[in-house]
Amino acid sequence: MRTTHRPSLTRLAAASLVGTAIEFFDFFVYGTAAALVLGPLFFPTFSPLAGTLAAFATFGVGFVARPLGSVLFGHIGDRRGRRPVLVGSLLLTGAATVAVGCVPSYASIGVAAPLLLLLLRFVQGLGLGGEWGGAVLLTAEHAPAGRRGLWASLPQIGPSLGFLLANGIMLTLSTTLTDAQFAAWGWRVPFWAAGVLALIGLWLRASLVESPAFLSVEEPARLPLAEVVRGHGRLVLLTAGALAVGYAIFYAVTTWSLAYGVERLGVSRSVMLTCIMAAVVIKGSLTPVAALLGDRYGRRPLCLAGCAVAVVWMVPMVALLSTGEPLLMFLGFLVALLAFITMFAVIAAYLPELYEPRVRCTGAAVGYNLGGVLGGALTPIVATALAGEGAGVPWGVGWYLTGIAALSLVCFALLPETAPEVVAREPVTA
């Protein structure tokens, strides 16, 4: 058994949070660019609708790569430790993001432009596929059992911070530059900024120590993925199905709605971004509150409650969006994201608790990122296709999201409770 000193949990959680925020900044800035400018710049021979679909398809490639990244970095995390995962994933994602900002448009290099975009988006996804497992596990495995949900939820605030930073920069650029300037070079600035942010993240993570749970493993798994498939295959599929709704909600709100509002409803970029960002601010600030409830009442009840709200809210959300009225759109986004965070605030503690330490990095990360393929990769594409070019409320999008929420509700219902305090209070049955 290997040993090490116990670090400051606050410092460790802060480093995980900041690093996660930076990596998700890299991932989200692409989604915003895909919604606003990538279609005309990289797919100019397509119709506006087809160009948006093509841009969202390159966006979806990042999600397809994430499970592969979770396998790659999960193997490293279960064999060599959680800490190397944090450094390697951040380097990979940061380099790919900077490179996206340097890709010439279709007008300059032709078909090579979208192909390069596709390749770099794939590399981005590989890096992010490893980030979540490393950052969350390092925090969760250091945290005391009775407050594991709270501490593990702090890296879960990172995606909100990354989203706000990415879209804040995009909002500033879109309001201070002309449309021509924004299309010519303005959209590239956030991608270039990712290089500076990655260096900051690497500096913060350089002094982190290894997880005690990993150090306590006598014999690391030789082939973690094989062990996960053999012993936990059903669990991986259930967690992927359960988490699909969270991804579907988040990217319906932050990516598809942005494109739909600007292109179809004629709402300005700044108004759409402001409505979405305001909802994300509230969602992010309530993450620790939901996590504390998870520590008190259990992970599974929170997940079931959030999922049930999603089932009944997706159709009203689409109806509110279609009004084009800022306050109504904000209300639709806010309730949807509160349902999302009720589930995802506790996921950082829930998923690791479902797996034994020797395969935890692989099992938790693969399930988490497969959910991203089901919910995140397909939602902007399917929603754009269902909305079509016709007038009126895109009811099909609302029912599609409702269907995903219902599927996730069934999957959550089939998963066990894991919160130590709650499990200890449950009566023992013969």
C-alpha cells in the first residue's frame, strides 16, 4: 500500500474546479461558434439550415470522441493514478482549442478547412473525456464520506464557469465588433485565449497529490476497461441512459436554442446570450445547495426529482422559447437548468460510489461520457432538423427532449442508492 500526506481539501477542490472550468471553456466556445458563425465560414456551399446542421455535426464529433478519451485516460487513471490524467487531458484539450482558432476558412483552403475542424474537434473531445474522471475523482476520493457530495460538486461548477467565460467573451465581441469583423476574426479570439488559460490550469495542478483511494489499491487493474465490461456492463449502460437527459437539456438550452433564436426568431445574439447566461449563473450558484441535499437525502432521490421535472417541462420550455420574448425565454431556460443541476450536482459523488477504486476512473468516466453521446451529440442536430424551416412552435423538439427525459427517469429508477449516510439508515431486509 502506498501512502501520502493529506492535502488541503479546499486547495485541491479549487484546482480541480479551475481546471475543469478551463477545459469546458475550450469545449463550450466551439458550441457557441458552431451556433453563430461556423456554418457560413466552413460550409458556405450549403443552405443556411444545412450549414447549421453541418456545423452541429462537427460539434457532435467531440462527444463521440469523449468516451474514447475516457477509455484512454481512464486506463491511465486506474493504472498510474488520477493526477496524470488532469495534466494530460488539459494539455490535449488546450492545444486543440488554440489550433481551431487558427484554421483558415473554406474560402482560403477549401474542403481542407472543415476536415481540419473535424479533426481538432475530435482531439478536443478526447481530452475532455479524460478531464471529468480525473478532476472529480481526485476531489471525491479525498472528501469525507458525509460531505462527499458537497466537495465533489465543486468541480461540477466548472462547466458553468467555463460556459460563462466562453459566452461572456463571445457576447463582448459580438456587441463591440461589426458582423463582418466578428466573422473575419472576432470569433477566433476565445480559441486563442484558451492557450493562456491552459497554462494557468497546468500551474494550478502541478502541486496536486494523488488520491488516497488509488494509493490504497494493492494491485491496479491490468485492463480496466475489460474489467468494467465484464463486471459492470449493465451499470455503465444504465448510467449512460440516466445522464443523457442532462446533456440533452444543457445543449438544447445553450447551443440549439442560441442558433434557433438568432436564425429563426430574429433575436439578437446579445439578447440570446444574455438570457442563457443569466440562467446558467443561477444554475451554477445552486450547485452546492443541491449537493448538500444529496448528502442529506441521497443521490438517487435528487436525480429522480430533477428528471421528473424535465419530463414535464421540456414542451413548455420550447413554447416559451418560440415567443422570442427575453423574460419568457429566460424562464424556460431557468427551470430546465434547475432540473439539470438537481441531477448533475450529485452525479460527481454518485458515479464514483457505484464502482470499486481499481476500475473507478474508467467505469465512472465511460458511463458519464456515453451519456454525452446520447444526449449532447445528437440533440442540437436532431432539434435543428425537427424544427425545420417552417413557422410556429417546434413542438417536435419538445417531445424529443421529453422522450429522452422519460428514458433517463427509468434508468435512474433502476440504479441503487450510494450515499453512505442514507444507506446506513436503510433497514436491513432478509
